Amino acid sequence: MKRLAVLGALGVSGLAAVGVTAQGLPGITEIEQVNGNVYKIWGAGGNTTVFVRENDVVLIDTKLPNSGEQILAEVRKVTDLPIGMIINTHSHPDHMGSNNELSGDGVEVVAHVNSERRMEAEGGPFGVSEVDRSFSNYMEIGDGADRIELYYFGAGHTDGDAFVVFPEDRTMAAGDIYAWHMSPLIDPGSGGSMLALPTTLTAAVYGIDGVDHVIQGHGDVSTWEEFHSFMNFNRALVQTAEQTLQQGGDERQALAALDRNPGFQIFLGTEVLPGLEYGGSPKSRALINLMVAFAELRGEEAPLIMGLPQEEWPE
Ligand SMILES: [Zn+2]
């Protein structure tokens, strides 16, 4: 357990490192259409989703700081309409870093109440980002083709993870509770919880209707079926952690048990995904999240583990 303690001590500086490491990676790429009026811009932090409404544009997440100009340049390739609203899926700096560059006159900033509290907190390394409108469990914005639905189902990656749905275009921006189609980074310092994650994901899978395209917080666009299988994997991960701990086993034994299910292989890959900013291979993230689950089950303070040293990655 010595290793857990050391990695846990990374704390806030670990999250700050997301910004540092991402600077060495490919930046913003060409805007791409997801479906209908929904587009996505990859790189320089999390995905930015672009939703073109009748009279303006809504941005979901704004990447790392200093990305505002480039985001705007990509938006201009598909529309001349002004930015009217920014919705943040959560409070991490690689998702709201350029809010202040893009939120000038009349631009409304929207987030979950728990994310609002963190974004407006003084004294953080990333400065204050004002939120104009927040929601607790559900909120609708606009109607017809412009309609946006915001859902919150509980903790996971943080305790402020919003699911943003564009019903007319059957598309959802999931934020980092679903990134890279691998078990997500859990940030206990921002209220994230591995034990809560399966319940939150299950509520999302059964509580949201009519979505075909799921935009990951980082990475690609998945189908609803892939999102459903991601829920199954995370449910199994926590269940396996509980059973293994009861039997006196450890995290690597739990990982071996998960590995025996052929349906889970995509979540247990041993290669680093191209463009991944943090966290190693999918399999090393599964091991990390078993460590987090074990800590939570033991009633210990769960650590933030951004990644394991490569020599400790499971094969
Ligand atoms: Zn995040």
C-alpha cells in the first residue's frame, strides 16, 4: 500500500500536470461534424462540442487556457453566428480553461451546482471562472431544434458531471465521466467516486432516451451501445473489487478476474491510445480504478492517481 500513499500525495499538483503534459501533445484539430447541428473540436484538453442554434452557438467545454482564439477560428469554419452560451461538463481546467477568453458580453455560462462552486472558488491555480446559471438534477434550455437537456445523476469523475443532450440531433456530450472508452479518471478531491460511478452511469443509460452518438470527454464519438457496454464494465469492476476484497484478494487479482471476461477486452487494452493526455493504457487505468475502489471500500481516503509508472502497468 506504500505506492498508493505516494501517488495519493500527487493531489492537486497531479491535476495541474494535465495542463503541463498536454502542451507537448497535438493541439486543436479541424472541426468535425458529429450529427446535424452538432460538431466537435478535438485537442488541447477535452473535446469542445459546438452546437449551432438558430441565432447563436453553444460551446460545451473550452479546453485548456489560451485555446479561445483557436476554438473560435474552428467555429468560424461552419458558422458566422456569435457565441451565446458556454456549458461546462465539469470544473477541470482542461474543460473550462478558456471560458474567460470566450465569455464576453451576453455569453451565459452554465454548469452543475457542484461544478459552479469549484469554478468560482478563489485561490485555485486556474483562477475564477464565473457561472451564470446552474442546475441540480435536470434542466431544459430552448425548444425545437435548439433544445438542450442537461442531466445530473450523481458522482463519478467528479461530483459535478453534467450530461448534455441535443435531442433533435440524437447526440450527447458526456464529459470526462466517459473519456477514451476506458474506465474514467476518478478525482476524489473534486468529489469523484469509483463506488458511485456504476450507479451514476446506470441512471444515465436508463434515464436518457433517444441518443445515438455519444461524444467522449476526450477522444472519439461512440454509439449508445458502446456507452452501455462501458456502464457494464464499470459495474463489473466495482462488483469484482467487492468480491475480491471479501475473499482477501488484492487489486491485481481483481484485474485478473475481470480479464477472464472476453467481453471486456476493449477496456483492458495494453497499448496507450493515440493522443491520450494522462492515465496510461486502458488496462492500467482499470487497475488504478480497482485501487481507488479498494480504498473506498476500506473506508480510506481515496487517492487521485493520474497514472502508474510504466514498469507497473499490467500486461
Ligand atoms: Zn476532467
